[in-house]
Amino acid sequence: MSTSFAPPSPALAPPPEPVPGARPRTRVLIGTDTYPPDVNGAAYFTARLARGLAERGARVHVVCPSPTGGPYTAERDGVVEHRLRSVSSLVHDSVRLALPLGVRGHLDRLLERLRPDAVHIQNHFLVGRMLASAARARGVPVIATNHFMPENLFDYVHVPGPLRPHAARLAWWDLGAVLSRTEHVTTPTPAAARLLREQGFARPVEPVSCGIDLARFSPLEAAAGRARLRARLGVPDRPTVLFVGRLDEEKRVDEIVRALARTDGAQLVLVGRGSHRARLEELARAEGVADRVVFLGFVAHADLPDVYRCADVWAIAGTAELQSIATLEAMASGLPVVAANAMALPHLVEEGRNGYLYTPGRPEELAARLDSVLADEDLRLRMGVYSRGMASRHRLQDSLERFERIYREVSGVRAGAVPSGPFGAAGGLMGASARV
């Protein structure tokens, strides 16, 4: 995906009238508050969804904040991006917020011109909320995919510890208020669907995996190539633990650093940026492993497959993962997985077959698991093969096909028959369900 951004361009013409006898192409308008060049799981998933649908013949438009501040329209990878005027979010370096003033009118005009079969919102904040409202007013069905957990925001908005339970309850209520007024709700895993149910959401929720490109992320063909890859990436040639993701509070990377200090000479390669990098560097020095922690920073998307191939084992310590695309990429690349036994991560680990789970907050247990994998090459290879097989259950094409069917199923259904409260008719916990 290109990371260059075009200047404002004239509004696109309305979609052409269908040719008699031709199969109509699905028209979908995706609304999101975060989209590349933002670096996070929701942005990454949304871009892959949009591009994948376009490759399958759909007409795909995305409305999202501008990365430069000024509004413009551009087409990339077959996807038309409608970038809204934006300002800095102040709480995150890369994420920008659309300015609410004038957005509703712009969305109304966009819906009138594009006449989508369905609207698909990826979050419930500014753009997703306003687009869902505008679509309902025009009778356009709305699908929502939830990538949200309150814990993933607390560090950014500096919510004090004692207030976090209250803030979480309010955040879940607000999410339910938006999702309950859509035709169909999806989330990446059965665990994520159960979480919504446990928070009182009374509508069915369908798990649809984020999916993984198995051709792009694949195992190293010859083990001898690993040393060459490490040299090209500037990584020492030694047993390597890998983590790819944001270096922020909720990812709990500090736990991996503490575990590294208890391993038998392994090194940790960290790929990504975040607000906690300086703290992690300081922690590595304090733990005496500064020479064994390699910070690669941001790595271009084109180089990510080689980053996975240069590693021996994947580690992830986060306790607020609704799926973890990066873990799927590691599995598709043939890596054993050692993961926190929390939220959706257990769905990606079959104990002793493709890796191990460990108890969050116990770095000594994480270290023991890592050492057991790194010390046994035959075990590591067997686990890598099993990881690849598990990843094959999450083919991106299967996820794209399911979303296309959802759009067809809901198209023609007029929005409006919504429950009386955000958590169902009674506004409470009764009747919560999820298709899991």
C-alpha cells in the first residue's frame, strides 16, 4: 500500500448505471476513524478489507480522517478514499480526528452520490457514529465490526487507575448504544463476541476472523537463510524472540523484557513505535539485557515478512487482544507462539502443539516457556508447521467472502427496527447472545 497522499481532487462522478444482463457489483462505503498511515490493528484490518473487496470486484469507498489535515479524495489500490478535514487527536502521535462541523452534510451528500448497498463501520467514535446515523436516515443497512476494548484507550487518555472501572462501564454502554442500531455486528473472534455478551449486549454477534494472507506471510524455505535475513535487518545472529506491534502500555512489552533477562541468552527483537519505547530501553538497561534487546522501530510493510522469518519464536504479552493480526502473521510465517493466557490469544495457541500459554504477570513463567522452545530445534520446527496449519483456518479470502455475503444479506433491509435501549429491549443483561 502506498503511503504517499494526494492533494485534494475534484469530487468523483456518480457510479455508472448497471449494464443490462451484467451481474451488479457490490457497492460498499466503509467508515472508520483510523486508516493508514495510522499504525494499529483496526487501521490495518480496514485497509486489507477495503483492498481485498476491491480486488474481488466490489466498488469500495472509504471515508476517514485526513492524515494531513486538509480534505481530499484519492484512489489507491482500487479503493476510493474520502479524507475528511482533521485535527490532531493530542493523545496519539499518528491518529487524527475528523472535525464534526460539516461532516454530517458531507456524509449525506456522499451517500446520495454513491448509493451503497451497505455501510460498514469499523469503530463507533466520530466517523463511524455519524456515518451510521446518516445511513439509517437514508435506509441504507449498516454493518459494524467491533475492534474496541476500553483498556486500549486508558493509557492514551490518561484515565487514573481508580476511575478506570467507571470509565469502562460508560465506554461499553456507549458502544452498545451505537452497535444496537445496526443490522449486523461482527467481531474477530468468539472470545470477542462473548466479551460483548458479558457486557450486556443483547444482539447476536458473529465472529469473522480478520484473516491472513497466507501467500505473503509464509515460512522460511531454508533455515540457512535466517542468518542472512538477520544480517540484512541489522539483527545479531542468535536465538531470537520477536514482537511486532505498538510499544504502548496495553501491549505489556515490559513483561517480555523482564522474561528475557531470565532466559538462557536469547535476544528480543521489537518492531514498532510507541509511547513506551524510552521506558522499555531503560528497563532493558536495568535488567542487564540492553545488549540483547534490538529496537528496529517502524518497518515498512513490504519488509514485514522477512522480519518474521528471521525469528525463532513469537511472544505476546497483551491482555486486551480481540484477535492479534500480528500473531496470525507470525503463525503463517511458521513461528511457535508463546502468549499470555488472556482474552482472545488462547484461540491461537494449542498447548504443546504450536506453542504455550503463560499466566500474565509472571515473566519467569514466560521465560521458561521461551527457553523450552528455543532449546529444542526439532520441537520448534514441529510447532512452526502446526502454527502454519492453524493460520490456514484464517484465510483472508474466506473472511472477504463472508463479508460480501453479509452485505448481500442485509442489502434491501431498511434500518429502523432497533431495540429500545442500547443493550436490548430491557436495557439490561437478559437475552444476551452471540453466534460463537
